[in-house]
Amino acid sequence: MTLKRTTERIIGTRSHVEFINVFDKESVESKSDTIRMFKKWALEFLTEPHPDLGRAGPVCPFTGPSVDRQLFWAGVLDDANIDFDTMAAIAEDMADIYQELPPGEGKDAIFRAIVAIFPNISNFNVIETVQLQRKSKFVKNGLMLGQFYPGCLQPGLWNDDFRPLDSPLPMLAVRQMVSTDYPFLATRSEWMSAYLKKFAPTMPSPARAYIVAKITS
């Protein structure tokens, strides 16, 4: 799919939402109040350790390297009433845009990230619904689709009382699937099949199917 692109922004072909490189110091749009709030949260929460995390290291190991390499993109939709179809179109745009983000190859490609921010919505159920209904398609294509919003109760992997997705802004986020994503995918056979196909490509398909059946049964 051909994307509308300028030096500093990429425009989704379905939603027409503009995504900018938020840690590019020359980007004027990165100075908006919403983007400033997002950057503050990303730098002060995601890139830092937390006493309730349950393991050493930052809350999100990928955010710091993504920021340092200026590979973090974000789009903002200010509408207060965003329905499922609109948000789903934005998610589909992000999946397409992600594949076009530089660098397309090489060791730094894993640190690309893109988020859509919805600062004025109060119905967070639409975020949960889009994330759940679109996750399978993302996983099949080697991507992870995550939901963030104020009060999100999704527990952390290492501490059930920690809430890593509780954020000051409602968002959907896309990043590349990595080998450590196994715990997020073990509950559904289609997710585990995609995971093993990506990280164990030389394993015969009957063997992968057997392992998936054992894990998800």
C-alpha cells in the first residue's frame, strides 16, 4: 500500500491521521501538549525501573533504544467520540505504516514503534475491543498491538499487582514481535502458531502444531 509521506510525517490512507517522529528534535508537531505529555510519560515511566515491576531493568526495554535512535512515531486524534470502525482503521493504518518506517532492515529495525493517541475519549472499551479483535492479524504479521489507557487493569508479567498499561493517555501501540513475547501469546493456538513460525521456522509444521496443542490445551 502506498502511504502519503513527507519528511516529518506519514499519513494513514484509511484514517488520514498524521503520524510524526516524536523524538525528532526538528519536528514542530512534537511540541503539542498531547505529544509533550506522551513524551514525558514515555521517558519517566517506560524507560525507568519501577519498584513494583517484579524484575530488574526498565518497564519497557525497547522504549529507551527506540527514543535514542529516533524511531518512535505517534499520531493524535482529538475527537472525543471515536467508534470501533474509526479506531480499527487507525490500527490497520499503523500496521501498514510500521512496515514502511525506517530502518526497514538491520539490527535497529526491532526498535521501531508507533502509537495512536486519543486524548479526549472516555470510552476505553473501544480500545480494548479493537485491540482484542485485531491482535490476531497483527500477530500473524509479526507485530504486537497493545492497549494503554487510564486505569487499565491488565497485570504485569512479573507482578500481578503492577499495571504497566495504566497510562495518562488512551493509546494503541504497535511494535515488532520479539522472542520474549511468548507469555502474551500462549493463551491462543493461532498466536502460538504465528510465534513458532517466526522464531522456529526450521521446525517441521507437524512439530509446531504438536507443541501449540500441548501449550494451549
